[in-house]
Amino acid sequence: MRDTFIGYYDWTKEEFDELWSKALFVFDTNTLLNIYRYTEGTCEQFLETLEVAKDRIWIPHQVGLEFHRNRRSTIAKQVKAYDDLTVCLDQYCKEFDTALGEYKHHKLIDREKLNGEFRKAADKMKESIRESEKAHPDYTENDPVLEKVSQLFEGRVGGPLLEDKFKKVCAEGKKRYAAKIPPGYKDHKKPEPHCYGDLFIWLAMIAKAEKEKQPIIFVTSDTKEDWWRNDKGKRSPRPDLLQEFREKTEQLCYFYTPKPFITHARSHFNLEAATQDTLKEIKEVREENPWINGMAERGVGSAWRDGAKAGGMMSLRSVSFIENVHPVEISDIKYSRELLGVYNKNIQRVTTDILKKSIDESLAEDTKTLVVNKLQEKLELLCQKKDTLEEECRERWPEYF
């Protein structure tokens, strides 16, 4: 009985060992695009892991297509961050100057001194930002990531669906989504056929496993409920998906997000363990994924409305709230524009905090540096998420932007 319904059982160490010894490693689009977001050291360790497993890696045609369609915009968002941060600093210098103007007759406030210290701190930060920009790789001229990914997956990409098969999958998707059969039904608000992207990937994996008589390990940055079960904070692949895979292919299948995959893969292939900094970065980059916990499960519009009904406190949420929101289901232009406004307010707040900490003489230099660096990381994340939301809004409602 256990063998028949293995999707519903906890696996033994022996079953996992057998899976890792035979499985084909399949990656989703974001997992590959995230390579552009990693620092150099993390990028090298991730690609090194793929290199040693190159005889057993594969991607569906849908993943390859999405990777090439989104590669340039992913690169552009990374580069745009430098200008965004600089604009934020300039804006706050002006606002601080205006605020000081209200105290020109104050008994103890030295306006010129404070304004000078504020601008000096801002200039120092802008100089640091521009130095980082100069060191940023120009992937439009030379893209070693694209070259490496292309080399690794040469001959290891699934074929496109023929027109008849494509129509059949879309028709099947409509029925599955209506019945909330995973995966992909959380994308039902996307326009057709884009809403069926996850289903294309899933059915391609099933067909590949059935043809090759080989189990599959799927590495995905997607943590939505239509891929995963969340039991008291413990995430595991949905048993109904593992069961469907077993029944259709007579093979095993299991899912990993990038961090645990790298940990297990480097151990399995006898590579040096990934550093804690690398694992931390892989996890953080994955968490910048559009689907964050329960917020995305209902769509941003409904979550925003719930906050308004609760007393209108959503617009007053702290940075710790808004930095964990990254919508992909945008159902209402009004709420989406209001959310952009909240991002802007949080960006302004963090920028002010950075400038205040930079000139805070009560802090030791090492403490000040640590605090400012953390705030800068938070600011960059907020800017990236705001840009992504704005881009999605422009595509859906160009008349408003």
C-alpha cells in the first residue's frame, strides 16, 4: 500500500538516497534568472554545482522560453537600482533642507551645520553607490552567465508543444484550475495562455520521466500553495502532485527550493559545502519571489482591502510589513497605485534612517557601518520590489502610467 500511495508518506533516507542517485534535475525559470541576482561568489558556487551535475540536468521548453524572455528585464532591474538609490538621496536632501527652513530662528539648531553634515553623508553614500555601479558587470556587452547556462543546457531542453497538443493542455488547464487541481491554479488571474505556464512545466516533467524511465528532482523558487503543502510551518511537496507523478510515470518525484537543493547537491557530489553567506543569499534572493506566504494567496487587492476594512491601517504599516510584499496578482488599479505609494513612503523612511544613522555621533563607527549597511540592503530590496510592481502595472494599465 505504501508503494502505491508513496506521495502521502514521509520518505525514508534510503528512498531519498535512491532518488538522488538516479534523478534528473529540473529547474524552473526564476531559479535560473536568480543567477543574475547573486553576488559573484554565490553565482560561482551555484554554477559549479550545475556543472558537476550537467549529465543529469534538464529544463522544459517553457522554462527556456521564459528565461530568454525575462533575462534582459532581470539585468535591467539590477542596473536601475543604482539610479533609484541616488534619486532617493537627492530627494531627501531637498526635503531635509525644506524641513530645516522651518527652524531658521531656532535658538540652538545650526541649520547650515546640519544641512552640511546631511549632504556630506548623502554624497558619501552616492559615491559608494556609483563605485558599485562601475563594478557591475555589463551583461549587454559580455554575458558569461548566459554563455554558461547555454553551455550547460545544450541539448538538454525539452521540445515545444505542437499546436494541437498546446490547445489540449490549455483546455485541460481550464478544467484543472476550475477544480483547483495543482499546479498553476494560483495563476488563474493571469491572461491565457500565460496562466498555464506552471502546468506546461509539470506535464513536460511527467512526459520526460515517463519517456526516460527516470525520477525527477524539481528545483523551484515558487513557494505557492499549488506546489507545496505547509504543515505548521514545515514546507513539503504537495502529496497529490507526487501521487499524480507516480501514477502517470511509475517514477518518484520530489521538490526543493534552491537553498536546500544546493546543500544536498554539493554533499551528494562531494563538493565543498556552500558557505553560510552563500546559503543565506540564495534564501534571501528566493524570498524576493513574488509569492510571499499568505499575502499572495488571496491576491494583493484582497489583502489591501482587508487592511482597509480593519481600520485603514494598511497605509501605516511599517517597513517590516511592506518589504515582505511583492504582488503578482494585481486585480485593481486603485489598490495597486496605493501600494506603490506605500512603497515610496517606506523607501523615503529608510532613506531618512540611513542619513540619520550616518551622522549619528553617539554610535561607534563599526556599529554605525553595520547599521547603515543593513538599512541599505533593505532600501535596495524595497526599490527592486517597487520597480517590479510598477512594471507589472504599466503592462496591465498603460493608460494610467
